[in-house]
Amino acid sequence: MSQPAPLPADDRLIVALDVPNVVQGLEIARRLGDQVSFYKIGLGMLTGGGLALANEMKQEMGKRIFLDMKFFDIPATVEAAVRGIARFDLDFLTVHGDPTVVRAAREGAAGSGLKILAVTVLTAMDRADLDAAMIVPGEMADIVTERAERAFAAGADGVIASPHEAARIRALPGAAGRLIVTPGVRPAGSAANDQKRIATPAEAVRAGADHIVVGRPVWNAQDPAAAARAIVVELAGT
């Protein structure tokens, strides 16, 4: 019997290239091939040629690129930094979710297709971490939801939040037409690593996520392409 045709890449899956340099990033992309169409490049690779890799993967390999810089500075600096990034014709860029930062980033991205995603609370943090950072008291989900609401009001194209808060954010009036991107996604049976608020790919999408971010469970797998393909199959079931 003939085998069913493989599913095409699903850009709801964003693979995080959290490796030190371009050589390792390109090797992961090579091994994943057509199974993955969207990649995240973050601060960890910035000094290892991350911007050059982002540009190469976008322009020469036809991949979508999420640049995870989490900018946080005075408005003029954020606006200038985002304006520089916007010249690369990338897809997503993160900034911290403070309204003044979001508004400055929107100004910097004006006239481009770059979407500004506001970070709510990092998925590696829990209430104890917020206490240590002297963040306002309250339930994590309440703080994340309020930060998302304020970011939408400031003009964010979307937010970064854990799968645990995705449903509440999706229910906000200001969430219509906005993106929810969820890190902290782990296929069933995967190690949590440094993430604290996690869910499976299907759980995250059912909760309202438009995109999920998965890194180590894909590229640390014995067969990374098969690991990515398994996630695509799981997403197809949603």
C-alpha cells in the first residue's frame, strides 16, 4: 500500500534556534528541511551572527523569521532600534510589554510588515520570581492578562504569553485580530527544562494560541525532522 503524503509545514509551529552561532543554526535548519517554515532567533545568537542568519533564512531560504530581542529601553532608543530591524523585512519582533515601549516600537515599525509582539511575563517565571523582582502582588494569570490588555491598547500586533493564559487573553475585547504566541510548549513526554508554565502543542492552540514556540524538544531529538513532523500532525488534529 502507498504511504499517505506527508503534511506540509505548518507555520503555527515556530522552532526556536536557541544555539550560539550561525553554523549550528544553519545545521538545524538543514536537518529540518521542509518540515519547518518559521524560526525564532533570539538574543543568545545575537553576537554569533543572528541578524545575518535571520536575513539569510528569510531572503535565501524563504523562511519566516521571529526575531526575539525583547527590547526594553527609553522610547527614542526603542524606536530607533526597531526602525533598524524593520529594514530586514522580517516577520515578528518582541519588545517588553510596557505601553511606552510598545508605542515606540510601533513608531519604529511604521510602514513595514514587521509585527510587534509584547512580552507579558516570561514563561520561565513564576510567582516567586515576580516577588523577587518586586512585581505587583496578585495571581500570575491576572498580571499577564492585564499586561496583554495594556499592550493591545498601545498598539501591539500580538503578545507573548504562556499557554496557561492564552484563553483569558483570547477572550479580551482588544484581542480580536491580534496574535498570541506561546513559548513554554513541550510535546508530551518532553523535559520542561527551564520553563515553568508549559503545555502541549495541541493544548496551547486549543487555548487560543496562533503560534507555538518549540526549541530543544525538536532539535535535540535523535531525528529532528521527525520530531517537527509529529508536532505538525498534532496541530493538524486541532
